[in-house]
Amino acid sequence: MKARVVWLILCGIWGSTWLFIKLGLADLPPLTFAGIRFLVASLILSALILARGVRWPRSRRDWSLIAIVGLLQFTLNYGLVFWGEQYIPSGLAAVLQSTFPAFGLVIAHLYLPYERLTTRKVVGVLMGVVGLAIIFSNQLTIAGHLALLGSVALVASAFFGAYSNVLVKAYAREVDPQVLAAGQMIFGFPPLLIIGIATEGNPFRFHWTMTAVISLAYLVVVGSVIAFALYYWLVRHMEVTKTMLIALVTPVVAVLLGMIVLHEKLNWRLFVGAACIISGIGLIVLRNRQKTVSTSEDEADLIPKP
């Protein structure tokens, strides 16, 4: 029962982060907004690691890997998420990022000998591609080129995030999960802040409304620190196939919240495309449960974490 409650909480948290990103973007520029989120989150996680007495990596190889995956996951992935969501509805952003597992399985085929593509996985990926094609089919006509570019940014973000997770699965299995998350943020936020401040201005002169502050606080504390802690606990207390179902529920929660809170108008192409993407992801994640524990825990990393 406890694991199921945590599962539901995570679905709610990761489904709601898209709403709070959209709310924050009404007052804050995207790159600096993302950079500040992960600066503060990395400080909190580092303090928790210190309190736990966990050792940071000592080898140059581990730090090199953490730097690379940090740039992929937090600079490129989240930078594109925040930038792209300026121009598209939060629900659409969540649906497009849900292609994360499909990208992950294709990339994993190249890096992980125990993660080869199968007919079922290929069908799942192709269904995701069809879903994307349906969604993209009229983005330019309806919302203009910026919406189209925003949609492309979200798909690209899913690719970079999936690539990062595959590298973690392949080469960082011995690194403590909390250390890995904090280390990635430490390397990921500086480029966001440097580029953001250079192009978006001084953060102290931003329009810091109450909504912006609450959105940032929610994304830092709930969407980053609490969500990561709950997720890594869940991986150890629930079957991986069930944890991976979060990838199917998150976009549904995001779409509903966008419609209720932001009154986002969604057309039939989004619903049909989302159905294809989620069905394809379902084929991918609902695989044979007869896996080894270590392999199963690794596969859980293919869940997108906005």
C-alpha cells in the first residue's frame, strides 16, 4: 500500500511540474529560470548528501561521466523544455516529452547488450513517431512557427534526456543515485545561467511576482528534491514495470491540469497523437516481467522526469 501511495504521489508531482513551469514562464525567462531551479536544488541535495555521510566520487572517470550526463540532462534537456514550453501548451509539452522512453530504447540498443530492440519495441517506437507526425501536422498552421519550434525543442529535449540516462545505465551503476542527481545538476546549471544572464538580463531585475516565486519553489523542493527521493525509494520497493507506468500517467495529468487551470485549448490531433504515443510507450514499458532485479532497476531510468 505504501509503495502505491508513493507511485500516485509521483504521478501527481511529475504531471504537475509542467503546469508550474508554464506559470513561472509567464514572468521569468526560460534559461535563467531553469538555471536557478537547479542551482538551488543542487545545494539542497548536496546538503542532504553531506548529512547522510555519503562519499562523492573520487575517480576522474566518474566525474567526467557526471559532467557529460549533466550537460545532456540538465543543460540541453531542461533548457529545451523551459524554452519550448514558452510557445506551446503545458499538456502538449508533456505529451511530446513522453517520447523519452522510445528514444531511450533506440539509443540503449547501441550501448547496452542486454537492451536490444525487439519487434514489440520497434512497433512501440513507430507508434510514437506516428503520434508525433499527427501532432506536428498542423502546428505551423494553427500556432505559427514559434509553436512548431517549441514542439521540436520538446522532442529534442526527450532525445538528450534519454541519451543521458542510457549513459548512466551503461557506465554509472555504482554511483549513489542522490550523488548522481546532485552532480548532474552542479554541471548542468552553470551553462543555463551563463547563457541565460547573457541573453535574458540580470535575474535581480526580473519580474519576481508571487506566482513566479511559488512556481520556482515548487519546482525546486517538490519537483526536484522530494520527487527524486521518492523515485529512488520506489525503484527499490516496487516492480519496475509498475514504476515505468508513470511515463504513461504523467502526460495525462499534465493535459488535465493545463485544461483546468490554464484553460488550454487542445485539438483532436493532440488527443489522437497522444493516444498513439502513449500506446507506443505502453508497448515498450509493459514487457515481460521476468527480468533480473539489477536490469529492471536500470530500465526504470527511462521514465521522463520533468
